[in-house]
Amino acid sequence: MSDETISCSACNRKTPKNMYNKCVYCGAPYPQKHWFSDEQKAYKIAQLKEENEAARQRLEESRNKEKEQEEKRRRRDSSY
């Protein structure tokens, strides 16, 4: 989520800053000065949705290409 790391005051682990505003290991809340704002959260969610859609499209294109190759192979093999 972020390159920034925060030392958790509860478990003393370094954790990445995240949208949930708490330690990913123990769940202790971050100090408010490290919280993501609502605007930052909305921006990051929109960014993640765009990335997910792009990945979904690449996967669908890859699957379609594999299907086409398999159909060509079957047609080729059935002609023997």
C-alpha cells in the first residue's frame, strides 16, 4: 500500500503503512499522524480497481489465445 514503514508501539515490528490504519501483525492502531486520509483511501481504491481490471483483461486475453491455439491444434490433429 505504501513504501512508508511504521514501528508498531505494541509489538515493536516494522509494518507497512496501510489503509486500515493499524498494525498488520497485532492489530494495534497506528498513531493518527500515520493514518491515511479519506482522499488517500479513495485514490488508492480507484487505483487498485484499475489495476485489477487491467489484470483481468490480460488474463481473459491470454485464455482466449490459449483456446484459439488449442482449437488450431485439434483441427490440425483431426486432419491426419
